[in-house]
Amino acid sequence: MPKKGFIFLFSVIIFPLVVTSLLTLYRFIAGREVGLEQFLSNFLGYAVGGLFVGFIWYNIKKLDQYDKR
């Protein structure tokens, strides 16, 4: 997989899924109510944040490759 694809896949899909899953697991273990509507906003927020982080991360990698030439 190209580096660009991996960076965006990780920051937009994998990271938000892992964090949201950990939050859900924590609430389940604590005995609190667990529902989809409670974590959809968290997932979407992390996904949007991942877009920004992925964009910045990709540009940093691109600049490092440009400097090495």
C-alpha cells in the first residue's frame, strides 16, 4: 500500500475506530449505558480530526522526501 494511502487509512478509519471501541469498552466495564448514538459523535469527531492530522502527517513526509533529494 502506498504511504499516502496508509497515512489516511490509519488517521481517518483505524484511529477513530480504535479510540471509539476503547471508549465503548470502558463504559461497558464501568456498567454505564452503551448506545450507538452516544459514540457516533465521538467517532465522527475523531475522523474529522484524523483528516487534519493525516493531511499534516502526509505533507511532513512529503517535505522530508523532498529534502533528501
